[in-house]
Amino acid sequence: METHKNILVPFDFNEQAHIALGQSYNLARMLKLEITLLYVYEEGGMFNKFFSADQSDELIKKMENELEAFSSAKSKETGLKINYLVARGKVHAKIVEVAELIQSEFVIMGKESNFNLYAPNVGANTSRVIRNAKCPVITISAESHYNGCRSILLPIDLTQESRQKVSWGIELAKMFGATIKVVTVLWSVNHKEIKSSLTAKMLQVKKFIEERNIKCTAEMIEAAKESDMVPTMLVYAKQQGDIDLILIMTQQETGLTPFFVNSHATEVIRQSDFPVMSIVPKDLGETLSFK
């Protein structure tokens, strides 16, 4: 896995931004990474049209001063190096651009991060960052979370699992000393062939993970219909009591049955109270040999 230098936290001083920043500390310590706070001033935004150019410059300078003081205080509090940046432009585009520029290994952000007061449940900016960032994006809901990672939920289906998805799960489990909990959701409950294929795939993945000295469990759960798959999985995650991260792919993987892709990925992010790591596969179709 490539070595990067930063965790990027889009930051606008709201509740989710503070929670996202708090979640970045352990990761930064474990990987010896710096943290960069990024505030994006979106010219032409909802309220900015009421300000003159001079007033906009004054607001940006004020934000720079506030971020400088805040990042300095947090650096002293945590012992981590916390940088800050203020940029002008489209929020999602600047986040993606800066993440690449400073070689971020992760972007950690609130799932409603729209930099305005009227964000929907999954903000448009958050959604665009997830789809376009080259590094994994961890989305955080507006709740407190466990300080670390006890177990990682790894949903699988009949698509060919990308090497990156399983590899990321293994890498993160090693970092945190976490368990990986493989889960598959069956909704064609009377289809013996699908059930058999899912069972075989699940056990192959479990064996592959355990061979890398990671504690792993695997379980099949049932949903009444396809639209219940994500809610059923999230209920299962809550029942486990120790899930601290869900790992999903955000583009369709090679195979017959699309599952955690497109709308399903969005639903996981939208409905989850757990942090969700979204990975855009770099090489679609690259698969693991589990034998």
C-alpha cells in the first residue's frame, strides 16, 4: 500500500466536523500521519452573493485566523501535527483536489458535509467527494463513536470482490487489532443455488482473511426483499455491539449481482450510524484468488 502523508478533514466548525476530526486522531497516531483541516469558501454560494469582494476577502482572512488558532490549540492538546488550509471554489472539487495535492491517505468527513445549514441526509458535496476521491473516504454521522476500532464489517455478495476491498479490511484490522466480520445478506431465501454460492464465497473470504492471522467471523442473514438488504445489515451490525467501521466499494465490481454499488452504497452511508469507509476501486475486475 502506498505511503501518504495526511488525513484530510473538511472543516467548517459544525458538530459533524468536530466529530470527524476526533475520529482522525487514532488513525493519525497509528500511521504517523499529519492532519489537515480544510475550509472551502464557495464563491457564488447561497449567502456569498450578499457580500462584496472586499467583504469576502475579510471573511476568508477571519476564517484563516480562526483555523490557525484552532489547529494550534488542537496540536498542543493531541500532540499531533494539525495543519490548516482555506481555499476558494466548489466545495467537493476543492476537497478532492487538495486530497490529491497533499497525498491524503484518507478523507474523513461528516456525511452531511455540505457547508450550509440545509444539507440533506447525505450531502451533495459528501456524495461527490466519495465518488471522485482517489483515496478512501470515511463518513461520520453526527454521533459520538468508539475511540478506535474493535470490529470491521465487511459485506460481500456474488460480485467478484476487489482485491482492494479485502486488502483494506486486512490492513485496517492489523492497524487496530480488530476483528473482521464478514456478512452476506440473502433475500432470495428460496433460491438454493444463490444461497449455496453465497455460502461458498463467504467461507472462502473468511479463510483468506484468517490465513493472514486476522480474527474473522462469517454469517449469512436474511432479508424479506431486496430493498430490505441494507436496513437488515445495519440492524445486524447494531446487534453485534462492537462494529466500529463498515467497509464498502462505491463502484460496481465485475460480476452478476450488483450489491453495494451506486444506490446501495448511498443507502449504507445514508442510513448508517457507524463510520463507513468508501473505496473507489482503482482496477475494476481485479480479483482475489481465495483457493
